[in-house]
Amino acid sequence: MNQLPFTDDTVILGLLCLCLGFVFYTSSFKSGFWYKFYRVVPTLLMCYMLPAVLTSFGLISEESSNLYYIASRYLLPAALILMTLSIDLKAIMNLGSKALIMFFTGTIGIVIGGPIAILIVSIFSPETVGGAGFDAVWRGLATIAGSWIGGGANQAAMLEVFQYNPANFGGMILIDIVVANIWMAIILLGVGKTERIDRWLKADTSSIDNLRAKVTAYTAKIARIPTLKDYIILTSLAFTGVGIAHFLGFHFTDFLQS
């Protein structure tokens, strides 16, 4: 018999699927309380929040579950492959320089944001970003960056790589959880208010709107009821890609280590 917290992956998966089913079912209502609720709270935010509530109240134990490992190693790559199958790269390139500048700005910000932050803080509070050896703050920052890139499992891997002082690791985890979750909530709350935000920022979204309309029209044009064969082919493409990615990843890792 299961006792709280639930540690059986089958039970945990059932609870997570129940949460997702509840959210998407209630978000489909066109009137009443839930209709008003989801006009304020985005559906995606609830999909994040309910599993977090289960963990916070001790109903499920994430430490003893292998669901994250399975999802991140197999399901997530498969989902990414399926998402990229229909990308119209030519149409994206036609968005012009603004979209490309925005993309590269975000990329550069992720790459050099940490070192610049340490440099700026060191000007007025050098003790905050100091430390030597395994107490060096840059090691902890690299560990947090691992979480931003690949979640908790990747953060643990970065901890092993950079050997940050475990006594200070708890503070880094606290920063990661508090700051990241607050920022995630702000972003998700803004999902349903994009038009108002664009008007406030006076952003020109015409090229994106045109691309969205074009994709919607194309999707409606080729839409059809999928058959079992279609589902099998999609599954085959997705997980064959996952297998190739893992195969190449192992060999690439061995090559770098040698």
C-alpha cells in the first residue's frame, strides 16, 4: 500500500496526468467560473503549478522518481523532433533583421550574461562574487546555469563537474528556485496579455502576425483526420531521431574525452 509521499512512478504518472487532464478539461469551458479563471490565469501556468503543489505538500516524492529522467531523455527529444518537423525556415528568415537580432541578442545574453553579472557586482561588492577554489562563486553560477539549460539533473551534473562547495550549494538552489519560478510566473501570466503588452511597448508584430496567419491557413488547408498509420509513422520518426541523437551523443562525448 502506498503511503505519502507517493514513490511509485506509476502512481505519480497517474497523478500528473490527472492534473493535466483537469486543467485542459476545465480550460475548455466557455462560461462560468473556470472560463473567468483562465482568462486571468494561463492554462500553461496551471500545468506547471499543480505538480509543484503536489510536491510542496508532500504528496509525491521527486527524489525517488525516475519520471524526470525518462521524460528528459526520451519524451522531450521526441517532442522537439515533432515540433521541428513543420518549421518553415524560409518564412522565418523572411521575418527580417529584427527577428535575427532578437535571436542573437538572447543567445549572447545567455552566453556572457553570467560573467558580466559577476564583473558588475564585483565593482561595488567584491566579497559577494569572491571565493577561491571550490568556494568560487563562478562555480556556483555555472551550476545554476546547468539548471537553466537542462533542469535539475543537468544541475547535478554541473555540480559534479565544477565541484562547487556543497555547503553553499543550498543557497544556489534557493536562488534558482525563487528567482526562476517568479520570473516564469511573470512570463506565463503575460501569455494571455500579449496584445496589450505589444500596444504598450509599441511593438511592430505585423511580420509575425502575417507568418502566423500564413501557417494557420496552410494548416487548415492540409488538415485531415490522422489514421493509425500516421500515428505510427510519427512515433517512428520521433523515436528513431531520439535513438540517433543518443548514439551520436555517446560517440561525440567519447571523442571529446579522448
